[in-house]
Amino acid sequence: MKIAKIIVKTKNNKYPIIVGSDLVKNFLNIVKKNSLNFNKCLLIVDTKVPKKFVKEIKLSLSKKKQFIYLFNSKEINKNVKNLNKILEILLQKNFHRNDCLISIGGGITGDISGFAASIFKRGIKYINIPTTLLAQVDSSIGGKTGVNTKVGKNLLGSFYPPSLVITDINFLKTLPRREIICGYAEILKHALILDKKFFLFLNKNAKKILNINNLLIQKSIYKSCIIKKKIVEKDEDEKNLRKILNFGHTFAHAYEGTMKFSKKLNHGEAVLLGINSAITFSVNKKLLIEKDFFLIKNHLKNLNLPNKISKYFKKKDVSNILNFMQKDKKNNNNKINLVLLKKIGSTINNYYTENKILRKFLLSELNY
């Protein structure tokens, strides 16, 4: 595929996503082509990003006044304390609304950077350069920003779309396989909720995609972005349709929280566990047809992707998991709100269920 350009156009916002190889070398040219202008910028750089890429971006911006904040991108660091550090730099360096904040990193870096950009002087220019597959297909699209609290994940945040997203697949070649699997979880989710044809493509090509076949990975990123773009354009503020993007995530966020957002379980692995929980719960409730259930289940098994919560949790963890599910921001009553699957490509939204039913389900998944 050649360099692809996707325009996300919502009721209130419009911004481009550029997908291709060797994009960071031409960073400033891409910025100019998309009519963005600024004299001063703050680079929020994920410490895990290879220095050669950061050097290329800095070189491209050599005529701009630059400041750098190195961010240790862990879920536990996506907090108000580090948010304030970013805001203090913007204040001390006298940034104006026409200046720019540039995020270079994964979804955690993008989330805190976007939130800082959204609240500084009620909004400054913001460019997102996602460097992980997860960020490229998910968090960089749709304008969700936020930080975590002790109570739960992303409970402080805003909807603030970037001015530009630059997705360079060259970053992916520097990532460990575990990180690629992390991003693949969201690609799979997008296919399951809206596009069976895309799922069948993934089912056929997943091994090559996970090995970063340039053509297949770029096509997968592009297709995944198109699916999310369609949803976000119809429901930017997550009032209705956009909730389907939470498929598997009510379980996933609870699994992450119970693990205290540790390295033992990253976000994508939690999403894969959450997808498995959601399809199992769906088929148990006779909502999902068995043929599609086994298609998905075998896809997870054949790729050796996380699909058993019993490998991560024990009976004593169930109350904690349910506690996190109860506090999920999508709930609006005492019941827990799930997005479930009817068939591949079609969801059941706002399925409310009781704590005791989920407890029984989780215990059965843990073989108790």
C-alpha cells in the first residue's frame, strides 16, 4: 500500500490520519501539507521510543523552538501528578494556544498528552504520533484522553481530537511480539463488532500480520482505522453507537485493575481475555450463535493468544474483579452494563446484568 490518508470528520471536528512507512523523516512536510502552523512545540516522548526516531523528528523540526518531556509510559504513571508536570512546562515556557503539543509514544503517552492539550488554556494544537500498534489502531482515533485514579481507569478525561495523527509502521519493527499482540487485540475487536469480512481476512492472515508483513499490517491498520472512524463520526461523545467499541472492555478493565495495572497483564492481553469472556457469556445466554463462537475461540487458540482467565486469576480475585466492573463509567444503575455479541459483525449494546450472575459466570470460568 502507498501512504494512505483517512479523514475523520465529526459534527464538531475534522482531522487527518496518515498511514505509511518512513513518515517521521518527512514530519514537518506532512505537518505543512495538512495546514498546521506553529513556532513552538513540546514533545512528550515515551522513554521506550528508539532514539533514532526522536532524532529524526527533532531534526525535521530544527527551525521550531522545541522542548522535551520524557515520560515513563506505565499505567501507574498516567496520573494527575505527571499531568501537572506537563502543564507546568507549558506554563513556564509561556505556551500559547497557537503552539503545539506533540505526543510520541503509545496509548498511555497519547492519553495524558491529549488531556494536557485539552485543558491547557482550554485547548492547544495537538499532534499524535502513535508508536505502538495498539495506539495506531485505537487510542489515536476518536479523541478520548484521560488519566487514571486509584478508583479506576480513565475516570478523569475529555474528548479532544488531535489536529493530526501520523502512523508510521516503521515503529512496529522495533516492538516485541507481546506489544504487537497487544495491538492486534483491538484490530480483532473492530472486526468482531462491525465487519465479518475483515475478521475472515484476519483469520487467514493473522500469523503474517503478527510477524509484521508490511503490506498486511498496513492494510490491517488502515481497515481498523476505517471501522473506528465510521463509529466515531456517528457518535463522537459516546452517547450511543460508540459504546460498541467497549466490547470486551468492561471485563478487560476489571482484569487490569485487579492486576493493579502491572506488567503481568497489559491492556491488549486484558482485552483478549475480555473478548473471550464476552463471547462466552454471550453464548451462555444464547445470544451468540455457536458457529461464530467457535470461529472466534479457535482463532484465539490457534494464535496462542490469551483466552483463559484461570491462568491469571483465582477464586479470591472474583470480588475485586466485580468491584471494578461495578465502578465502570458506562454503568448508570446498580447493574453492570456489557456490550455482547450476537454474531460476528453485530453487537448487543447495553446488556445489563446483575452482580450475582456475573459472579457465578466468573467462578465457572475459573473452574470453581
